[in-house]
Amino acid sequence: MNQQEGYADDIVKGFVIWSMVWGLVAVLVGVFISFQIAFPQLNFPPYLTYGRLRPIHTNAGIFGWGIGSFMAFFIYITQRLTRTSLWSPGLAKVQLWLFNVVIALAAVTLAMGMNRSKEYAELEWPVASLVVVLWVIFAVNIVMTIVKRREEQMYISLWYILATLVGVAVLYLVNNAAIPVSLTKSYSAYAGANDANVQWWYGHNAVAMVLTTPPLAIFYYFLPKATGVPIYSHRMGVVAFWSLIFMYLWTGAHHLLWTPVPDWVQTLAMGFSVMLIAPSWAAVFNGYFSMNGQWHQMRENYLVKFLIFGITFYGMQTLQGPSQAVRTFSAFIHYTDWVPGHVHMGTLGWVSLVLFAAIYYTVPRLYHTEVYSVPLANVHFWLVLTGQLIFSITMWIAGVQQAAMLNATNPDGSLHYSFIETMVELYPYWHMRALGGVIYLAGLLVFLYNIYQTIAGGKAQAAAQRA
Amino acid sequence: MDSASIYYLGVTLLLFLVFAAIVARTYSRKQKAKGEQPKYRMMDDDYPSDEKKGGRDVRRK
Amino acid sequence: MIEKKPIIFLLLATLTILVGTVITMVLPFRWINDPKLAIASVKPYTPLQLEGRDIYIREGCNNCHTQTVRPLLSDTERYGEYSKSGEFVYDQPFLWGSRRNGPDLARIGGKYPDAWHVKHMKDPRSMVPRSNMPSYDFLNRPLDTSLSEKKMKALKFPYTPADIQALQGKSEMDAIIAYMQKVGNDIPWRKTGKAEVLGELKNPFQGNMSVLPEGQKLYAEHCAQCHGIELKGEVGPDLRDLDQPDAKVFTSVYGGIAAGGMPSFGDTLGKERTWKVVTYLKSVHRK
């Protein structure tokens, strides 16, 4: 524990560093599988095929990079917003170890083909059980810290943190219910259309409780900190909070439009998805209005650039998402490349940009130093932005093109193209996407180098002071 | 209108009322100062609370 | 008030997320998989099919292939009868997928003969020239049957000791093909849903030599994998000196021959290109 400030910050350092490691793994695997799609010769069965690597990419990204850094910043933010030190730094240390063990186990077991097949819930039951233990340890520590707080009211970030803790727990437990056959094999407890409905209730709310509420908690904390100006409206944040966590849980079946899941479930999902625009954009407006009179900081303060671009992508994401949730549009673009384009705007644009800002803000403070290089941070920004835009835009075009081809008919009503004829037209887009991924990876490496040098500089200064 | 539709309408109205109540409470005059207070207090939290900083341990209250 | 009481806040937040959860996720259990929606002809998996399904899951096939045909023209014309809830009651987990990097497989059962699958799994590009599917040649290894009986028990599927015995000597390839031949094939859609060709079947290109190069090209892309590039036959029969009227050849190519394992190419080629293939076929003779 850092005695000088009274906050348990060493553990934050651990989570930040390990989340960056897993983030690099996620992007490396992502770039590799984007090449596999374009060049099938790059599949090396049995372990290194697209089918086995794609779950490693998503799990490393969502759980390694995402959850890892959320753990770091939940611990960082909660202590500060409660003006008290972490309830149990010892428990947090156990949590860090367990976190790394779980992610490493996930990568190894998935490569070996131990896979439940349910998206973002692929881990077999022994590993999934460890995830539950990990989450309980984490949740107890955060909740107890909030309970013993020295600040009467809870800032909006704490609301989102608490919702995340309970939301993820409910989702994960229900969707991972399984009938074990052996240590390495289990079957889902639900069957057919039921299993599908449970899965996408989980899947879409993983988007809510992992890729929305935690980054919002982080955004609401670090935007005011970076600009030096309080958030525009705390009360708007509160109203949006309740609306958001209420409505999200109804929307899972928009992943199942036109499938055998009951129509009324699909219709509710569609309606609530459109309604979600309101609370989502409340957060966007809260960000923008906070910048009133501060827009010059976009030029001067690289942190603000990351955060405001991040919330802007969140705004785009929450307009595009509901439009995809409408039956007619879904009929057109679902199952095409449009969807990966959409997802990566959210993960690379929204979540990661906000996390980059949070890391740039906290690491120099944790190591009592300055960031190594602001110009490098700017290079990082433009590289990841370019990489992500190339990825998303090419995938949207590819998706629309394939959808149009799949729907093309001859005058006699028969279909004009076979599936494979629509697919082979995607190769040029897949090459572009891989290029976008490489550019993004380059940006990430610049970021990692910058943070590495910042930490090294901080340690050198500390050593010099002691001497 | 069958009974199911009336029931759904009732639930919808109820949910809307809950929402209206949350908005009314959050934006009531009484709440204005209090509701916006955390956003100012969070600006100054780089050190844990001690007496001089004005933080207080709510448990001891 | 709640912003000062974290435990009450936690409970309220939980309640809030449970409303939508109960209505859209818990309640549907009452209707989905209702016995009234059951389809009598849909049967549980045999031990071999179940092992095949587990290989499909292990290899992550669902990352590129969906298994639901939507009731939309572009799906039903391309893949077949739209999917029904009752067809999936034995699917734990469901394998509907979310992205079609490859085609939907909900109606793959019975579409191709086993021999086609063997060749395709071994080297996908030998059958579909520009496919980006990885090669699954390594599935030609003995099937691990140590858990087979436990698996059937876990899912409460009926089986006989003979079924388990029959797994001896099977390869993983046998299993996954047995699985794929079952997928979507439990309802008799091929007989009922087969597109009929209306109108008189008259070859618009009869005697038109200029379409032969294109017909040959189409043959190389779509037919040569099974009938050989020189039409000498391989998976399918020798096609040289076809002694059938154009209309008959057209019907076989366009609609397939279900009994013989010949897939239909109507959805792939359309009428005009099918006629070009027919014209080419009829032009090839033994030397």
C-alpha cells in the first residue's frame, strides 16, 4: 500500500499492467485471425484455426483487457470517491493472481478445444467456476469499501460500479448453468430456442454490464479529472442510470430476430433497443455539455481528446445498435461483416479510447512522475483511430455489399448469387480490415512503449530520491 | 381491447409513473443542491479524508 | 436516501435489472419448447452424431456457420425450409451462431453425399475453389469414445449398448459427417419444399456453341469436384455420352437427385447458367 497517500494503489498498478498485457494478446490474436480469414493457408490445425482462436481473441479482449482494467480503475476510483482505503488490499492481491490464472487458463483451454460454444461464455465449467470466485472476491472488496466510506453521497461512477458488480454476477451464473460430463466437457442446461434466448440475454447484457457501465463509470470520473471542470449534470446522470440499467435487460433477443424465438420477445427487444438511445445519449450530452467553454482543451489536452472521441463513438454506437435491432434492417445486415464493424467501433473506439485516457491519467500519478511523451501519446491516438476507422468502415461497406448480393434476385424470382459468389467478393475488404488491424496494433505498441517508459522514469526518480 | 392488452397498458403506465417519480424527485428543488453536490466533491479527492479536508466517516455519524 | 445507502441501492439495482430479465428471459420458458410445438419426427442424437456435434463445438465451427434459416426469401431460397423451434429441442447448447463467414448449415443434412464431405473437410478449396475454410484433414484420427456413454446419459438420450459398440473403429471424421447429415434433416422438407420448375423445359442454347466455354467454366467450378474435370466420374457417376434429353439433365442439375445424393444447383446457378452447363454436358463424348 502506498502509505503516503493512504490509498492501496500498488494493486492498481498490477491490474493496469496485466490488463495491458492481455490487451496486447487480444489485438495480436485479432490481427492474426483477420489474416486467417483473408488467407486460409494461415490456419494451422488443430490448435491455431480460426474456430479456436476467435474465442481467445474475444475472451482476451473482453475479459483480459476489459475486465482487467475495469478492476484496476474500480479499485482506484472507489477509494477516491469514498475517501477511504481499500477494504482489503490482501484480498485484492489474491484477486490479481486469480485473474491472471483465469485468463491464462482460458487461453490454454480454448486453444485445446474445451469450449461451451456460447459466445463470451465459452469457458468450461471449472474455469467458469474460478471466474465466479474471482468476481465474488472483487465485488465484496468494492462493496465493503463503499460501505465503510467517508463520503456521504455516492458519485455517479459508484452507481455504475455497483450495477456492474451485481449485473455481471446474475448474467454469468444463469448463462453458465451446465450439466458436467467430465472436467473438460459439459452441456448447456438449456435446450434449443431456450438456450438461444438465455445466451443472448447474457450476450447483449455483457455489452451492457461489461462494455457500457464500467467505461461509463470510468468516463464520468476521468473526464472531470482531466478537464478540471465538474461534469455538466449529476442529476441527468442519475436519471440516465436507472433508465439504462432498466432497459438493457429487455433487448437481448434483438440478436435473434427472425429466429424461432417467440415473436413477442423479439418485438420487445426491438422496442427497448430503440428506447435505449435516450439514456445512452444522456451520457453523451453530459460529456459534451461538460466541455462548454473547454473545447480548446481538445487541442491542448491529449487526455480530453481520447475521452471525447471515446464518448462520440459511444454515441455513434448507440445509434447504430438500435437501428440494427429493427427487424427490417436486421434482416438485411445480420450475419454479415456489418456486425463485426459495429462491435469494433464499440470496443476499439469507445471502450479502449476511454481506457487509454484512464491509464495515461493514472499511471504517472501512481508512479509520481510525468507521462514520458505527449507527442507519442498523440501518435498513439491517431494510429488507433485510423486503424479502427479502416476496420469499421470497410466492414460496413462489405456487409452492405454482401447483403445486397444475397438479396439480389433474377426476373423469375430466383436468387442471382450463390453464397460463395457473395463471399469471394469480400476478400478485398478482408485485406483492408487486416491492414486496419496492423495499424491499430502499431498504435497499441506506441502506447505500451510510452507507458513502459513512464513507469521506468517514475521508478528511476524514486530511486534517486531514496539515494 | 382484450384483458391482456389492458393489463399490458396498466404495466406500461405503472412503469412510466415510476420513471416520472424518479425524474420528479431527482429534479425537485429540494434535491438541486444535494443532487449536484457529489460532482463538486469528487474534484478534490486525491487524498483520503481527514478532519481538515472536511470529509467525514458516515459510520460514526 | 438511496444515494447514501449502498446496500439498499444494490438491492434496488438488482430489482431493476430483474424486471426485464424475468419478462424476456425467464417467462419465455413457459412457451418455448412447449410440448405442443414438438415435432414428432425430430429425434435425439445417436452416440455417433452426438460425438460429431461435440467435435463441431470443439472446433468452433459455430464461429463461421449459423444454423438457423430465417423466414426470408434470401434464406429460404438459398438454404431451404425456415427453422422451427421444435427442431432444436435436443440441442444443448444451441448452435445458431451469429456470423456467416461460411454458409448457413441448418439444412446441410442430406444435401451432399458423405464422400463429398470427406473431400471437402480434407481440402475445402478442392471442392469450393475460393473458400476460406481451414482444412480439417486431421479429423481422420480415431474417435475418443471414453465419454460417449456418459454424454448420452447426461442428456438423457436413448441408446443401446450396440450403439456404443458401433463407435469402435470410427474416426472423428465419421462422427462429424454423421452429425452434419442429421442437421435439419429430421423434417421432410426436401420432399415437400422442393422448388418445381414451371413451364416447358426447352434449352434456349440448344446447338449454340458459343456458350460452351462458359458452360465448361461453370462445370469446373461447380461440378468437377464430384464428377471429375474430364467428366469421368468420382464421387458422382461418369457423365460422358449422357443419354438423356436436355430437360431431364436440367431437372437433375437444377433440382438435384435426392436419392442419389446429388445436390440441387438451382439456387446456385439459376436457370440460365444451368442451361449452359446442360449444353456443355451434352457436348462431351468419349473419344
